Amino acid sequence: MDNTTIAIASVTFLLVITGLFGYTYYQRIQLEDASMEEPVTEAENPAPEGRLGYIESIDAKHFFIDGAHTLVGELDLPTPCDLLEHNVVVAESFPEQIQVNFTVLNNAQTCAQVITTQRFMVEVTASEQATFNARLEGRSVRLNLIPAAEGETPDEFELFYKG
């Protein structure tokens, strides 16, 4: 190879490398600009159906002790960065109608896609005849309540049952 060919190849290689670094820098700036914008509320952008759409029912052990209902269970969430939260709405009727709203928070910029089990404990005071339903990320899911065995306590529950 002569010196002219080597010089042209070297310059071409340097231009390609410079272009790659420039493109990467441009993409990083775009991501930073996007993160500075106003956050989108959940009402404007509901959770995608596919992210938690695989969860159609929630299993929970049901305890009724001293006038209080306690539901304990587990949900398999897509990443270890997901945090399961809930709030309870009690309709003033008899028997009370109790709705448990589950939401999943994830503020991590990057997180490994590893199915991770999150436990929950919901406590609410209501009559023994109260009825329950559940919503996950705003959509209805079946709430499968498993009666607690004699002597079990909410703090030491086991969700796995035979049958």
C-alpha cells in the first residue's frame, strides 16, 4: 500500500469515529432535554396494557380479626425497581363494598427486566360481611380471597395452598 491510500483510510476512520461520538453526544442531549419537560400524569398516559396486562387476578389470604380485615399476598412485577402501593376505598353501605386500588411506581431510569415478587398487606376496618374488589393500574382484576386457616396470622402467611 502506498502512503496516499493509508492517509485516506486513516482520515476516513477518524471521521467515522468522530461521527459516532457526535451522534452519541446528540442523543444524550436529547434525552436530558426530554427529562426536563413536565412529567406526564397517569390520567394523560395510563400504564400500557402490555406492561402489567399479564396480571388478571390477585390472590390474597383473608384474615378477619377483631373487626378488621387483613389481606396479604404477593404480586410478580416485571422489575426489582417496581414498588407496589395500594389505597383502599370503602363505600358507606351495608355490607360495605371495599375497593383496593393497586399501583406500581418505578422511577428508575434503567432496571433489569427480572420478575420480582412484591408482598402486600392491606388492612381495613369493616363488618364481617364486607365485599372486596380490586383494580391494578386503573383496570379491574379478579381478587381471589383465600380464607386463612385456624391459627394463622397475617404476619406469618403462606400464600401457597393445595386445591
